[in-house]
Amino acid sequence: MSITTRPTRAVGGSPQGLSGGCARLEWPAGVDPGAALADARVPLVLVSGAERRLAFNDSCIALAHAHGVPVDALLAAVEDAARAGADACFNGIPTDGRTFTVPARHARGQAAMWFSLVCTPLLDGNSEVAAVLCAVADRTAQVRLGQRVAQLEEAARARDTEYGIVYSNMEEVVYHATVEPGERFRFVSVNKAFFDATGLCKQDVIGKLVQEVIPEPSYSLVLGHYRDAMARRATVHWEEVTDYPTGRKVGSVSVTPVFDAFGNCTDLIGTVHDITDRKNAEDALRVANANLEHAGAEQARLANDLRISEERLAFALDSTGEGVWDWNIAAGTVFYSARFRAILGLPDDPRNDTGYWWGRIHPDDVADPVAFAQYLLGLDRQLFVCEHRLRHADGHWVWVETRGSIVARDAGGKPRRMVGTIADITATKLLREELEASHNLFAKLTQQVPGALFEFVMQPDGRLGCTFISAMSEEIFERTPREIEDDINCLHSRVYRPDRPRMRQSLREAADKMQTWHIDYRVMLPHKGVCWRELSAKPTRSQDGAIVWHGFTTDISERKRHEHTIRLFNEKLERRAHYDALTGLPNRVLFRDRLEQEMKHAHSASHTMALLFIDLDRFKEVNDLLGHDAGDMLLTGAARRIEGCLRPGDTVARLGGDEFTVILTEMAELPHVEQTAQAILDVLRQPFQLGIEQAYVSASIGITVYPGDGQGPEELMRNADHAMYRSKAAGRNQLTFFESGMQEAAMRRLKLTSELRRAQADDQLELHFQPIIDVENGSVCKAEALLRWRRPGGALALPAEFVGIAEETGLIHEIGNWVFREAAAWSQRWSGMLGRPFQVSINKSPVQFQPHARAMDWVSYLDASGLAHNSIAVEITEGLLLNLTDEVFDKLHELQRGGMEVSIDDFGTGYSSMTYLKRLDIDYLKIDRSFVSEMMHDRTSQTITETIIVMAHKLGLKVIAEGVESAEQRDWLAAQHCDYLQGFLFGQPLLPAEFEQLLAGQPFLMAPPHRLQSPS
């Protein structure tokens, strides 16, 4: 190996981008650097001495040859880089071992090579830099690779721009969605056609989940196809109907999954093509079909006539029935055979000139017979055939077919003689014209038929071919008639794959029985997607054993959509007939059917079943106070809660109003029936949120068990109803199993209702008055009017026995007004006796706050009677506050605004809110007797009572304690500063006369007591 040296050059600044390695290397003693440089197999440059002498080894020259670079050009480029790097190393400038790149151009200027240089200082024994060794590394491939990558990236950006333009301007909807965990699909991009079709804007789609853009039920269908595409790892097609702001869209949808290198689906690319079309009316189809059949029959008749005519013509030719002519061109004479003359009705005379023939040619067929004859003579072919008309002797025109050929020529090749025949083709011509007219009619009819007409031929070996199909095939199958007639398999490929086996089977069955082939099937079209088609064809068997099918196929997609709509409508009608429109539960009809079926099943299987009658307590009050919409919401919520308590197979139904029934099937033990009923009670007792209002109801449940409590549906339902009313009579919010005595109780209840309707008219109602004591002075300051019913026979009924019935029947309004008038009359009398207003408290049922046709204006009545408005105090229960609507609030406020005072009865036993106390401006709180009766031996009751008194006084309210029966209770309440006391300690409820005697004992009573009658 040799070393090339270069003379010293002036040292300039380092070239731009220069950085050299400055890792120091101590050169081994006794080793000649030049020899080592020559032996090296890599391109090296040695820079030594203060004069910066350079030495190159042969590998540098080989590098230049490898790239076709002149050696001098490469060495010059390396020299500049090596000197700059060596200067840095000699001067002790650190370069951190980095490399630099210097381009070197080819001599031809068509390409370049690149290299990098790493400079390493060589130290002598004194650790001084004696020389610098520079290694040359070829970087040409690396640089070219980088350039190629840049070119490819630029081309990719250009393609992306092109694809973006195409994507944005496609008429077909295209979208791109990413796949997220949990079967979540998010729109990444959609084209303009998507926004045009849906009427949505960009912020409504991009970045949104698919289920946020596509409404139900369309999304469930889309999700199923997404799953299918990802599972099959292939494009999936389907038809989709979706409601968008622009209206309902029917599209042929395709979605293609995209997978990463690990086989995970990362994206979905979808397209949608609008396929909404209409089809012609079926009546037009039937009319056109009838015309088509008529035209087909006419065509067949004409074709048969033509065949017969052609057969006859062939026979005539065979029998020399054609007229013969022989033209001697040179002599200008023509021989006419007898048949020739007979065809034209000419006499048998010796005339033989050409005019005898040519003069009879129709001018519209041959304007110049002589010129035409010269034209025929100039033809190269031996035989000519033409059709034209000749005038018959009697004047009419005869269509003839003339055939002739030149049989002799002279030495110069000119024709000398021509021989031929004529045949009368008048009948054939007429048939052809009729056939052509028939064809034209057939073509026009096929254009009017909303379907494709066809003729299929099934060979004995089962092969099927198409010999004819009308132009409508392009609309029906998106195939031209020529494509189908050439290869019927292209038609088979259009049939929707799932329908192909069914279609083949129906064809075989129709062929075996030689009956009409009729089938509805689907096709998959490139532009319209899946569409419905109807096919009908009649078979005939040909002589060779093949079966020929003549028929039509038409588009019935619109009809199928109508049928689907009708089917859905019928299903809705069926559901309305058997299901409650509000709650979706079975109605009375379906419930009765299921009850009968379950009773039969229980009888045959020897097991028991239970029937529950559920009636919502106080629902009418909620419905009247909050409105029917709120009532509907409550009924729907109750239905869902009851359903949640049942097992699969059990039935809950709504019979009407607030009545529900439950069938518990295959009940092995009664405790389970009780547990289920109790669960229903518990869930219905929870508050219902009805818009901004909150309502509380409960339920009364009656239970019967089959077969013990009844043998038929009516008996079982009737006994369950009796048991339910027992639950209501016992205080509501409870369940009751039917007992044999309940039927008698139901009869008694019916009788009680009938008697109550006559009670007011027969003066059976009474008011009893219980005194209320002012704790401050111990006097009777007011009284509570308590209703009693003196039933026929003299028995006295308490309100608990009949008020519930009065509320249910609506009699409470008339009875309540009677109580008010009576209390007002006695208050007026006793106020006059005492010389001051004497207040009487009356109880007002929550039902009385509901709208009623016979509602009475109490304030106006007091004005008309001249009574002070505070003569009457109205007591309401906490239950009324549970459903305090604006309407109830207005009625209470109207009473207070009129001067009547309001008290809350049985306070502390319900769910009262302190907010209502402030909002309603209540005057009195009446502590329930349950707290008073237990407060002397129950610390909790005592604390509650004390708290109520303190709270009421803090709110500026007066307190009345009910049920005071002992002096100990009186003294404790007085010590707690309770305002008023009421109870048996001071007097039981008394008739008006007896109560007036009690008032007469008061020190301020001026008039002597005497027996009183009702002042009213």
C-alpha cells in the first residue's frame, strides 16, 4: 500500500459546520505512523508537523473511484476539512469527538458524495501533539437516503392534499371513526356530503361518539354491524333508516375496519349512499302486465303466420313456383316465364322487351330502372337480391323478391347475359310489417312496465340461460340486457347471498310441478344496496325437453317498506288492545287471559298461585291537587316499582285508575307471598318526585290464593277486592289475606255507604263539642266540633267508621259544608251569650281542598251571617302538607286572609316541614294525644312535647295539647307554658245543649242554662 502526500497549504479558518474529535491518543514508541497509515484498510489522512504536511492512504483514492469522483477533487475537499480539524487539535481546542460533513461534486455534476471526518491527535513521548490522524467515513448513502425520505414525505403530502380534495367533494357520504375501549366509536372526520345529508354542523359531529350523533333505534343496528365488521375483519354492507334534522334518510351503508400491526381494530371507514326511491303503483303494473301478455300472444301468432308463409314459399320454390326471367343484355330482350307473367297477371304474349318489366317498377322503389340495371351490371358479385314492387295488370302493386346473376360475359368482361327469378312476397311483406309493428308495440309496452320482462330457458340438465330480457334490467339489476343474455351468472351474482338457496329451491319446485314460479327476493346492487324484487313467471315445456319461463321481475322495495309499516302499525294496535297506554302494563283484557291460563296451569300441575289487588291510598288527592300529569307520572312510577319486586314469570297489570293486580305463579309457601306484598308496600311508601313537587302515597293490598280462596277468576278477583278494602278499613298501608268473613264485611260496607248517602237528608248527623281550656285562667275559651252519625237503630258511629267512605264517595264535601254551617250557627249563639266571640274549631279533610262542583265559600257565608271570621278555626292534618300544591296553598291563604284561623292537628306524627309553618302562617299547633298520654312515663315523648311547645312559641304560634286526662299532665303542661288544654279531664264531647250547660257554669255567663235546639 502506498501513501500520497500533498504540499503544505496556508491554514485558514475552519469550514462552516466543522467539528472534529479531540480524543487524544499516545502513539506507541517505535511505530512508524506512515507505515501504519499505509497498512490501514480504511481511508485515513495524517496531518503532521508545524507545516501541516498531509498524507493520504490508497483507501482515500479507492473511495473516490467507488463514487466516480476525480481523485483531486476528493483529496482537495478532504484536505480542507483535515487541515481545519488538525488546527483545532494542535491548538488544543476541544471538539468533543463530533463529526462534520463536506460535499464533493462529481466531475459530471450529476450527483454528489458526502463524507464525515473524525480527527484524533497523536501524542509523542512528551504528551505533545505530534500529528493528527483523520479517519474519512463515507456518508453518501446516508445523505441520499435522507434526501429520498424528504422526497417521499413531500409526495405523501401532495397525495394527502389530492385525497382531501376528492374526499371533500364526493357526493357519497364518507366518515372516519376511531375505535375506543368499551365499544365506543368517535367521529374523527366526515366529508361535506355527511353534513348536507344529515343537516348537522361540524361541532355536532366531529369528536362526538357515534351514539351521540345517530339516534336510537338506528344506533343499535349500526353497533351490531360494527361488531360484525370487526369480527369478520371485512367490509360489511347493510341498509339503514335514520332520522336526521333534514328528514328520514334511507341509505346503503358500508363500513370497513382498519387493524394495526397487532391485529387490533383502530379505525372504521364508512360510506353511505342514498337509496330512497319510489315505485309505480301496482295497478299500473297489472294493467301493463295484461297488455304485455296480449302483445306476447299477438307476436306469437304473427310469428307462426310468418313461419307458415316461409314454409309455403320454400315449397313453391322447390316446385319452381317462382317466375323466371332471362335477360339478353346485348340484344336488349328478356324471356319471361309463364309463372313470371302469372305473378303480374300479364297475358301470355310474345312481348320480350325490358320495358315490359322495368316499366312496372314502383317509382318509389327504383326511380330510374335503366340506371339501376346498369348499377347491377357493374357489381362484382355473381348474385344480387332486391325487393321491390311491380304493378299488377289490374293496377295493384305486388311485392316481389328478384334474384339474379350474371351468367355470361364477353371477352372484355362485360356482362352479356343475366338470369334470375322473381317471387311474389306480398303476403310475406305484410306479415313482416305486422311483425315489426308488433315488435314496436312490444318495445313500447316494455318501457311502460315497471319491471323487467324476460325469457329464461332451463335445459334438461338444469343449466339456466336468458334468451331475452327487457331494458329495465338496468334499473332492476344494474346490468344491461346484453350482459345478462351473454352470461346469466352476472344476474345470479346480484341476488342477495342469503336469498340464493331459497330462490334455487323455489325454482326447482316450480319446475318439478310445472307451476308458476313466484318469489320475493332481495338483490345487492352496487349503487342502491339491498333492494326487494318480485318475480313471477309461467313455464312451458319445449319439444327438446327444456322448460321456457316467460315472466317479469319488478322493484317492490317501496311495497316492502309499506308492509313493514303496516306490520308495525298492527303490532301497535295489538299492544293497545292488550296493554295499558300509560304504564305499558297488561290491561284488564290481557290480565284476565293470563289469570285464566295460570289458574289452568296451577290446577293441572297441582300447585298454588296468589292474586294481589293493589290500590294506591290518597292517589285521588294527589291527582286532584297536583294535576293529571303528575298523577300519570305517579302511576307510571308505581308500576315500575311494583315490577321491580316481582320474579320473572309473574304478572303485574293495571286494571284502571289507581288499581293494580299482581299474579304470583307457582307459590310454594305463603310467607313468600307476604314478603313480596310487603316489599311492594315498602317501595310505594317512598316519596315520588313529580317534577318540582314531591308526593307521598301508600298502598292497600288484598291477597287471595288459588285454589283455596276461589275456583273461578271472578270469584278470586272479587275476594281479593274484599281483602283490599279490609286493608283500607284497617288504616291503609297494609296487606290483608282474604278470609271467608270478608265477603260479609264487604256487604256491610256497601250497606254503610248506602245509609251514609241518606244520613244528612234524614237528620242523622250530629255535632258534639269538646271544651278547650285557656291555661292562663282555666276557663272554657273555645271548643272543637266533632262529627257523629246516629245510624238507624240508634247506634252512634264515630268518624273513623264512615269518614273514609265519605272521602272515597265524595260525600265529604256535602258533609263538610253541613259541619261548617252548624258550627258557625252555634258559634254565633254562644258568642251572643258570652258577649264576646266564641271560637269553634272544625276539621277539614284533605279531600275538601280538591276542586268540587258543590264547593262552598266559607268566608262569604260568615259575612252573610254577620259572624266574625275568627269565630271558626280550621284544623288540617299534616298529611295535607305532604302534597301542598299552589292550589291548596291558595285556598288556605284565602281562609286566613278572610280572618279564619288555622291549626295543624295531630302535630308531630307526620312529615311536616318547618318551611310550611312559616309559609302558611299557621295559628295553632295541636300536640297529638299519643305524646300527651305517654309523656309522664316516657322521656322521649316528654322531650318531643316540650320541644314542640318551645318551637311553636319561638315561631309565634299557640299550642293546644290534646288528650289531657290527669291533673299531673295538666300541671306539667302548664309548667311548660302550653297555651290551651283539651281532654277528658275537662269534659268529653257533648251535645250542644249539654255543652251550653257547661258554658253556663262559667262565672262570666249571664243567661241561665236551658235546653237548646240547633240554631240552624
